[in-house]
Amino acid sequence: MEFGIQFFPDVAPEQKSGKQYFEEALHLVSLCDELGYSNVRIVEHYFHPYGGYSPNPIIFLTAACQRTKQARMVTGAVLPAFNNPLKLAGEIAMLDAISGGRLEVGFARAFLPHEFARFGVSLSESKARFAEGIQQVRSLLEEENVTMEGQFHSFKNVTSLPRPTQQPRPPFWIAALATPSSFITAGEQGYGIMAIPLAGGKMAELIGLYREAWKSAGHPGTGKVMLAFHMFCTRTQQEAIAIAREPLNNYLKSLVDAASDWTSGTSSADYPNYDKIIAGLKKETFESQVEKGAAWIGTPKEVREAISDYHHQIGGFEIASMQINFNTLPVEAAEASMRLFAKEVMPEFTEFGRRVA
């Protein structure tokens, strides 16, 4: 099993400036090589404290790749619905070059109605924009003199520059929340799957669909699964709860607030049951997230047990992408947690991952 760090800014300007947030985040990135974290990941969101400090993950990862020489850079994820594929393909290849071929590209459909409204994009175009966007970016990276006639973007005889450092292109991932078809499509296409285990045990079913689709499509191996967790590791349970409980609860509230349009009348066939999904998230708390294994918070022993239990519960996964400085959690506490996790948790699961492979 690999362990990486994930940044999901969830702060407002009155809580922390952009300058402070990114200084702290890049400091934590600089610890990756020393401590053995395998990748760095950041989101694309807009306009709201939930993710809004990261409108362009490529900008952050360009800085991050200068703070580590070993960790891979992961977009988690870029949003084709709000990006021109010609621009996105060029930026991806540029970052692949700057990072020395360490980029992995996650794509997502986006799911927050307020973002679609502000960009003037219909929620009902989400699936079509995603499918077209990812295919056009892939073609621009893999081929030269590309001509494509799309519903949203068309171009003729384009050779995107620079050419990718990794050939034929950086690895692709699909980010998914809870829609089974997203997991199936990722498996069929031979892409990795990024997911958030907010739904607890249902993740086993979704990952099963992904791996079966991967196998049925004839791809070698069983695919690659990256799951995102909140992580905070301390010497005592009391300290872990005292420091991490409020920031995690605030993060969950911010997520529900950003997605609240789904529970107040917004609907789309491209997002079945999202009103129920977001309504369900309203019930989530620090305690429920820890109990179901979606948040790894506690002593090294408690965190090791949580990882092992969840790994077996869902049938295994390859990469844990951990939010380490969620909401207003102090950077000093996040660093101490990273160090303790690397020393007393990570080594066991490097071996554990090999045993269950």
C-alpha cells in the first residue's frame, strides 16, 4: 500500500489567507521525501470555502514538484466541464515536463451546482462534457495533428506542445463519489479510480464493479484504487479528539453547505439521487467518520487498526491519499501527525500491502 498526502483547502479568507495556506501546504510537501510519502494531490474547486482556494491544481503542483524529488504529482481532479481541452492538454504536458515525468492526471465531472451556475454550464451537460473533454485531452497528448469535431469543442490539425514527458501520456484517473456508472466506466477505459469513502461499506460494492469492468475489458492486472481519508495521528486519543474533532466537523459542514443546492430543489439526470447523497452527508460527524473508517484519527495503534479493518472491509485498495491539514488544523499539528504516522504506522502497511497483493 502507498500513502500520499492530499490538500483540500477548506478555509475562508477571514480564517487563513491564501498566502498562509499555501506556505503551510508547501512546507508539508517538503517533508515527503524524508518521510516516504509517495504522492501529492490537490483538487479543483471554485468560489466557496470548500475547495475554493484551489481553482487550478496544476499551479500548486508545479510549485510542489520543486519541494520533492520523489513524490508523484496528482491532480485530484481537473474538471473538463470548466476547461478548454486545448489549454488543459498543454498545461498537463508542461507540468509533466517540469516535474520530470512525475505527473498523474485525475479527471472529475464536478458535482457542485453553484460552480456550474457561475460558469454558465448546464448540469445536464456534465456527462457529455466530461466524456468529450477527457477523450480530447487524451488524443492531444497521445497524437499529433489532431482534428476533432465535438459537441462543445472542435479543432483541426493541432499538435499540442510541449509533448508529454511520459509516453504516451501521464497515467489517467477518474474521480467518483457514489455513481456506479463512474466506477464501471473507469474500469472499462483502463483508468485508475479515485474515490472518497464517505459512504462507508458501500465502497466495497463500487470497487467491485470497477475491478470487474477492468477485468472484462481485458486490461492486465486488477486496476488501481486511490481512496481519500482524513488522517490525524497523535500519542493519545484524547489529544487527537481535542485537536481534530472540530476541524473535521467543520469540513463536513462546509461540504454540505457547498452542495446544498441538491437538497433545495436542484436536480439533474446526470446526478441521480444526489439529493439523498447530500442529505445523508448532513448526518455525518467526526464520530461517524471515525467509526466507519473514513477518517483515520487517533494513536498509531488505533490508526493501524482502522486501516487494516477498512482495507479488509472493502476488499483492498492500492493508495491512501490523506488529508493532513483539513480545515483550520494547525500546520504544526499536521507536521507532527505526518511524522508519527510515517514512523509508527506506514512501515507496517508497506509490508501489509505486499502480503495482501
